[in-house]
Amino acid sequence: MAFFKFNSIRVAGVACAVPKNEVKSETYKSLFGDEEVEKFIEMTGVHASRRTFEHQTCSDLGFRAASELMAHKGIKPEEIGALIFSSHSPDYRRPSTAFVLQYRLGIPKESVCYDISLGCSSLVVGMQTVASIMNSGDISKALLFVGDTAGKSVYPEDRSSAMLFGEAGAVMLLEKTGNPSDEINALIRSDGSGFRYMIIPGGGYRNLHASEEVVMCKDGNPRTLMNSFIQGTSVFTFTIFDVPRLIKDFFELTQTTSDQYDCFAFHQANLYILKQIAKKAKIDFEKMPISLDRYGNTSGASAIVSLCDRYGNDSEKKSVKVMACGFGIGISLGVTSFEINTADILPIFEDDSFYEDGLITDPNQLYQKKNDSQHS
Amino acid sequence: MAMEKLLAILKDIRPDVDFENETELIDNGILDSFDVVSIISEIDDVFDVQIRINELDPENFNSAENICNLITKLKNIENKQ
């Protein structure tokens, strides 16, 4: 049982950013045909998504979100004691992207920074990690970055994924409060038997120089070993059985019921899956903000994107009790609950900037003297 | 009785398909993966039977009779446990 309960720690704010480039699903009709695209839109609910350009990463989007959130909260970089970046879309194969963000944001050396390699469950597992660090250490404020640029690893003619993913970077600020009634709960599960269901088989150290030959796969989609593979039916079945059970167990462990939550910020896998989960877990679908129709499946960032979409311009400034749920690649799944004031949920930012000093196109760039003054 | 319930599920999901007589639902591409997932989800709700990934052999979904046999088999296994 991986159930966690943290007191005196709260979610002090969330923010996210997306690229400006909008890709409408219907533009794929010339590639996949009208019927295929219309069926896809009906099933997944994805009408459009946002895509980064070649050198923009989700850490760039997270950087914008964090800059906005820290300015909004009046927090200085030196107050941050932990920075965790949870994603499958790092800037480099090594080092951890967390260090790049630490440097760009000017967060002090007396902080703990590292990456977690997760996708759609990044928010829940990341919150558990950050809260654990805070709970056992002397850190009072921490930043959790989540997000992916999943579209970059999809073969362009893979009809199972080409239209599905959107790209986003999001950040959550957690802080110690000294108030025991501030509570974060988390229930996490993992099922390694499904590690093949969502995978990029090449490019890791098992097959570092995998062939990039395009192969027609048994599901009728072309891909290379360096592309994302999703076994849709397997993923669907795991989702519709295991996620509702996880949520029901969470209700029991926290002795709460569905009607005690104001908002169910769930990973935006696809609309069909979300409706199935809501039905099976007896959750009011109206309380589940939907962002995938305009932003696509934004992986680990999607719950925050949905929160920012629903409450980002809320003028009521009210406290809302949120259940967040993430599930996907691994297989990893988790659910968490927390309260947040809507005044601390920022609207979605659009950003096309990228960290130019981080783009290494010539190895000799690495031998240049670093300019400590450049944090932009 | 089980077959009647199953046919109701199947017709609700795909009213255009002749489930009483069709025996190559998967092999002939009549049902796609979304249909299969919808059927699995409804079977879970109605029969309280969870068809897991290792049972996703296309043969199990080629006809209403095969699906019904799979439900019966899984029910029997569950009852023995």
C-alpha cells in the first residue's frame, strides 16, 4: 500500500504555459481521411492541440509558468529549497533538466534538484516526492515541474497518436504552513507488467543506436524504434478497470466521498476514458474540467492545464477541494487531494521563447566560459 | 439469460451489426479497438467480470457466442477462487 498523508503542507499555487502554435485535428484530414479524423475527434474529444517548435522544450514552458507564479506570489528564488522536474521530455539525455531550471531561475545551491522519469502520473507522484522531501527536511518552499512534449516522438503518420498529444509545461508551488489542517493525501500504484504498452523502444541504453527504419506495425501505423508506441486497447482496459478502483480505494482511505470535492482535475487522456472513469467511480462529470478539446493530451501537465483553464480567471478567490489523478506510462497511476485558493491558480500563458544558451549545436560551445549573469 | 444481456450490450454499442449471426467481428474489421473497449467496460458493469489484457485474443471477440463463453469462463474462474 503506497498511501501517503502529509500535514502542514499546502499547494500554494499552480501555473502553466503552452506554445502559441495551434494544430487543429481537422487539418489531418488530408493525411488520414475525413472519416478517420472525425471518428478520432468524436472518441477522444481532441479538436486542437498546441505544439512546440523544434528547439522549444517543456522546461521552457515550465520556466515561463514558474516565473509568472513566483512573481504572482512575491516569492524570491532564494526561498526555494527543492526543485523537482517530472517528465519524459528532458532537455538532454543528461544532466537532469532540474539543474537547468535551477540555474535559469536563480535558485540557490543549497537546494535539492533532480528529475523524475514519469509521464502522465507526474503530478501525483511528483507531489508525493516533493511533500516527502519537505516533510522530512528543513525546506519550506518547493517547486514541482511537470509536462511533456510528447508529440515530438510520434511518427507523423501514426494515426493512433499524431492528433492526440498537446504540449505544455506546468509548475506547482508547495509550502509548509505550520497548520496541521493543511493536508495533502496521495495513493500511488505501479504495474511494471505493462511497461511495453507505452514505450519508445530505442534510444535508451538497451538499444542506444536503434534503427530508424520505418516499419509498418501490426496496428496499421508506421513507426521507427525511436517513436512512441501506444497499445491502445491494452491501455484502455487498464485505465477503465484500475483507475476507478484506485479512486474508490482513495475515497475509503481518506474517508471522503465524491460530493466532498469541488473539482476532479484528472489527466486528460481522452474524453472517452474520462467519461468511463467518472461513470465507474461515480464522479460528477461536470466537476471534471476538460482542457483536452483545445490543448490535447498534455501528459503530466494536463491536470494543471485543466485547473488553470477552469479557474485561471476566477474572480471569486475561493478555496476549492481538488482531487487530481494521473495514470499512464509505466504503468503508473496515482490520485491525490489538496485544497487551493483559486486566486493562486493562474491563467494559461502562451509562450514561444526558448533557452538559447541551452541549445548546443557545436560541442565546442561547451568549452566557452560560462556567463553567470545570464539567467534568461 | 447471459446471452440476452450480452446482446443488449452489443446492440447498444453497435446497433448496425448483426451480432446474432456474425462470426468474424474482429477478423472482418466490423469491431474496432474502441468498440472492444466499450464492450469490455459494459461487461464489467453488467456482469462484474473484468476482461484483462491476456484475454484480449481477437478470437474471443469474433462472435457474441465467443464473448459469452469468455464471460462464463471468467465467472467460473472467479467462483473457484
